[in-house]
Amino acid sequence: MPASAADHDTMREQLGRPMRGVIGIAARCVCGNPTVVATEPRLPDGTPFPTFYYLTHPGATAAMSALEATQVMRELNDDLAADEDLAAAYMAAHVAYLADREVHGSVEEISGVSAGGMPTRVKCLHALAAHSLAAGPGVNPIGDLALARGTWSPERCTCATPRTTG
């Protein structure tokens, strides 16, 4: 979904800076504000940017930061190493992420690199949750687990300024 001027204003408020390389909004809060933005694989200044799905929602970002502070990533990495089905699903999430980004351009410097530590480790819950929110439940198992364990829910608005119109 394309990003409107209002979306860009909201993202600037959310992040405290303008977003670069915005392709569109990949997930929205129930009030309509951006939650996840899709970014170009190469930013306008030429920088390769592997993080195709970027979490912008302050409530979601805070929840993932709080979860990371609990050392849950160590636990998730252990689960990933011990559970072949989880590892296979995480590998499939990595492949899906790359396919989503590839539609918007191929960048040699980041070829095969997705985000969040995929496909072999858990490195950034923000990126993994963003992928889950954009792709929907069942695509990224670690992102799904992070969202389930966090304090923020995509089902209720916690925006400082909820949008009242589309």
C-alpha cells in the first residue's frame, strides 16, 4: 500500500526523523497509522539496505526492545538450534523475505541477506516482528513468538495520535 503524505508525517513523528527509501506501508495499526514500512533495497543515496520491513510503531518498537532486554533472544536461539521444524520454518521465512524484497530490486551487496539474523540465528526482534506483521501470522515463526510474548498487540491502538480517517 503506498505511503501518503500523512503517513510520512506520522512516520517522522514515530521515529523522530524522516524515513528514507519508503516503498509503502506494509502493515498498519487498527487506527490506520503506519506500523511497518517497506523500504527500497537500495536507499536513494546508494546505500544497500537489507531491512525491507522496518518497524515504525512506537508501541511495537518499545515492546520488542523490552523483550530483547529480558534475554529472550538467547532462549529463542536455543530453541532454533534444538527444533528442526522451527529451523525449517525460519529458513522458509528468510526465503520469503528475500523474495518480497527482490520484487523491488536486486542489490548485489545484500544478496542472500535478509534481516533479524535469519536464517540461522535470532538477532533483532524488531525486524522479525516487522516481517510477521507485514506477512501475516505463520510466515515468520520467531517474529510470531516475539509478538505473542511482547506487551504490544496489533489488535489495539496505542498510538499517541490515532488516525480518525483513512
